[in-house]
Amino acid sequence: MTKKNSAFTVQGDLNGMFAKKQEEPKKSGGVPLLKALEVVTRNMKTTGYRPRTISDYTLHVKHFAEITGAETLEELEASHIYDWLASMNVSNQTKLTRLKCLKAFLGRCFDSGWLQSNFWRAIVIRVDSAVKQGSSAKDIAMLLQILDLSDFVQFRDATAILLMSQTGLRVSTVAQLDASHIDIPQKLLKVGGSLLKNHQQMFLPISDELARMLEVLLQQNEQVRRHYGVSNSLVFITKYGGSIASSPTNNNIQKRLNKYAREYGLKNINPQALRRGFAKSLLDKGAHIALISKALGHGDIEVTTRYLYLDKEDVAENLRDYL
């Protein structure tokens, strides 16, 4: 028998080197999640919060703990919140409501010094807001036919409606227009930058019909002002010759449009809807979004896209032309 060379015999005691080690139990640390909830809701009761609000905190935080298995505040991280949200078979709007409640709870914990960072602030849920429709050409035409153009106030209102629907001007700008801004021969509105949000002068074309109405309105204004001894050059005035806007939130034209909408059962007949309708009309006629944005006086083209209420079918149909 050949004697085994001792050089190839490992001398160290390696018994159990790769035996499966028994995991040590994790040490818990930090403030228990449900204990924090108890303290927060107790403080809310003391400071007079509504029972419904406190109930929502309790319901959603307990559900969060149940789904994620989190026991302490210290162990929480963004992934826990994402897992919790992913477990819900509800609309994004409902998720958003629940997330706001959880964030409010975690914010209180952060303010109390139980959490070292507010990691949840970057977590958001996108919810498509309801699309605001613009005024339709049909409703505008119907209202213009109803109004009595022999009455000064109704004629003034009709002119303002047609002007806003053809130019997209804000009602606050319309209230400040004066005779110097209207070029009847060239059929142009030359609006000074001081009247616009972006402070840039704008030239806007007007139709023959609107040019004629503005010409008649300016003549009628002179008679009204002479009758009451008022001196101004405003395009849109009250029946007493003064400004139609006594403040940024008190505008006669806006009030009258609301009245007409209620009285005649017309939808989307208000200054903002007329502005949106103007934008959509330009788009339907083939205008580029950059041109529409310029016409609306927007500094950011993203703002313009909110005015163009395109549904999924509209988008698909328009994209088909570029295939």
C-alpha cells in the first residue's frame, strides 16, 4: 500500500463549514407602524378633526400595513407604497385619494421625528382631469340669433361674444379694449402688450361681420357717453357709459353670458369656453399648434394642448395622415 503524502491532507478542522446556518431572528427597531397610527389619530381627535377623516387614516394605514407586512416606520421605503398601490383594483382617482391619506399620515410621522426622510413625496399618481369643452359654433350662432340687436346691452353682448369666439381674447382683455385697438379698414385688432398676459403686442384678424358690428358699437358708445357725460374710449361699456369691469372678478359680460346660458339652456357659453372653442376651431381648420399657441398668447405650448380637447379617436385619426 502506498503511503499517502501528508502534504495533501488538509489539517484544519473544517467540520460544518457548509452546513446550513440557522438564520438569526431580525431585530425590530423604530416606532411600530400601528403604534404611530394610534398616537396620530389620538392627536387628531384632540385637535378636533372630523371622525370621517380619522376613520380614513385608520382604514388606509391599516390596509397598507396588511398588504406590505411592514411593522415599523423605520423599515418603510418607496417600494412598500408602490406594492400597496399595485394591490388595488380601483381607479387612479381612488388610488390618489388613498395615497394622499397615507402621505398625510407619514408627514405627521416625519414632523414628529419618527422618520428621517420624506421619501414618499416623489410618489405621484396621474389622473386625467375632466376635459373642458369649448363653445360650439352652433350654440354661438343660436345665441346671436336670439339676442335683440336693437337693444344696446344685447347688441354689446353679441359683439363681445363674436369677438371672443373669433379672436380667443380673454374677457379681462376685452374689457380693456379701446377704440385705438380697432382698425376697421384693415379688419384687425391691434392689441397692446399691456393688455395681455405675455405682454407682447398681438395683431388679430376679424371678419367683415365683426368689423361692421364693432363700427356700429363705437358709434353707439359715443351717444351713450354723451347722454351720461362720461369720457372714455372703451369699446365695451355699460349702459351708463362706464367700464364693464369694476374688478378682475366682476365683469358685466361674464355675468351676462352666464345669464344667457341659464335662460336659454346653452352649454359652454362663457368666456373661457369661447376661448377654447376658438382654439379648437383653428385646429379643425388645419392650423398648426404653434400658431394656435401664438394666437392665444400662451408662453408654453403645453398650456395650449389643454385647450384642444382631443379624444383618443381624434388622435388616432389625425396620426393616420402621417403614416
